[in-house]
Amino acid sequence: MAHSVPTDGRSRTTGADEPSIGTLVQSAMADVSVLIRNEMELAKAEISRSAKKAGISIAAFAVAGVMLAFAGIYFFVAVAEAIALALPRWAAFLIVTGALGAAAGLAGLVGVRLLKRIDKPERTLESLRELPEVMHREAPGQRHRDVPTVSNGQVKLRGDSYVV
């Protein structure tokens, strides 16, 4: 049944065979509620299935990583044994150990440099600094601080501008 508003200016009364606006709104809200509940159940089912697959995949990658680590150990033992053909065995293993230590040190330096380049979460830190002020109870109708304004994707707060 289609519901329409008369365009000739006269008001339309609800007949006995048509539901009231309140009933229609209540029915629509119930339908939306059921729809949202069903969508959430579907999302849960899909996510749990995906999470199980992801867990199995991560476990497979972990096993592959451990096996690769063992392969690396045997590779470096083989390199040391190859060097031992020309030098004493202890010197060959010392050379391989030194090379691995140097590679680890270089990787550590690169990691430290990359870590220093990470930007601080400035907006989060600012909002945490303002938290005690925000949590302070204000009397109704009185505001102790300015409310941020949003326009064109920009949040303006105390003269500062942040891109949202």
C-alpha cells in the first residue's frame, strides 16, 4: 500500500483500514531494529569464520618461520665449514659469528632510526591533556571552554587546525 500526502491542500484523515502514523513509525523502527540485529549476527558469523582461517594461516606462517630459522642455522654452519677448508675450523666459525653479529647490529641501528621517525600522536596527547578539564562538571548553560567547530573537514580548536 502506497502512502501519499494529498497535494491539493486538504488534510487526509486516517481511515479505519489504514494504520496510524504512530503504528507505521513503530513498525518501521521494529523492522530497522530486526534488520540491524540480523546484520550484526551475519557479521559475527563471517568474522568468526574469517578469524579461524586467519588463525590457521598465522600458525602456518609461524611454522614456516621456525623452519626457515633452522635452515638459516644450517646454512651458516655450512658456510663456516666451507671457510674451514682454507682456515682453521675455530677461525671459520669465528668469522661467521662476527658477520652475523655485524648484520644484527646494522639491523638494530636501522630499527632505532626508523623508530625515531615515528610521529607522536599529537592530537591524542592534546585530548588527554584536556581530559581533566572536560571531565570537570559544568553547570547547565555554562561552558568553561570553547567547543570545537568543524567545517570542510577541518576541526578548529583554540586557533589550531587539524585535518579530520
